[in-house]
Amino acid sequence: MPRRGRRVVIAGGGWGGISAARNLRLRRSHTIAVVLEMQPDADRPMSEPYPLQLLGGITQELTTRGYSVLLTAMQSISNGALAMPADGVILLGQGAHGAAVPAVASCGLPYVVWGAEKGQSQGVVVGSDNHHGGACVAERFLALGRRELVFL
């Protein structure tokens, strides 16, 4: 083994201790891309507690399972590929016209969509139907005789 190679092996605790070498050998990055479809603006800033709690929960769960988290935006997907290597994708939001799902699907990686089921998604969707949930709550309150409903 060349002299420089021995130093790398010793410093890394053997070839198995070097994560880049391991990832190359396994053809995996041990990284999950979290792709934000949401475009923050003054009415929907990313600094609000809800998006930060969601990202914090995803990060905590992935890192405790040995994955790194790549936080990126839809702009990082170009010609069916992510700008950085990843083993899978969590898509936060589907876009106003559902364009984000086909773009992520074109990357050829396993993916999960967080958001309301829109009916045309090819992937796994984790979320809820806020309109239907609100209608169910309103019907229940009206059935109980409540007439002044407030949404906070």
C-alpha cells in the first residue's frame, strides 16, 4: 500500500471507518433529502413554529437512525436529478398545481409526500384533508346545537 494510503487507513481507523468510502462501496449516501416546495413570503415565513417543528421532528428521527438530512428547495431538482446525492426524498408540499410531485418522482428515488392527498399522487402521501376535517367538526358542533363557531 502506498505511504499516503496507509496514513488514511490509520487516521480513519481502517477502510470501514471512512464514511465516504463506505458510501461508495454500498452505493448509498445515508442521506435523505427534505425538499421544500413551500415558497416563504411575509404571510407564510419559514420561521413560524409549525414549519420549524416539522423540520426538527424529521431531522431528529432521521439522525437517530443514522441518516444525514439534506434540506433543499425545489430549485435543486434539475432534469430529474437532485443537486446532491440522496437515498430518498421527503417532499414538503405539492405545489399549487401539483407540479412538485412529478418533479421529485422523475429523480427515480423513493419518496414520501407530506401534505393533503390530491388524488393524482403516485407516491405515499402523509397528511390530512383540512377541508374535510373542518366540515366534520362543523357538522358535529351544529348537531350538538352550537351556532356560534370560532376557528382560532
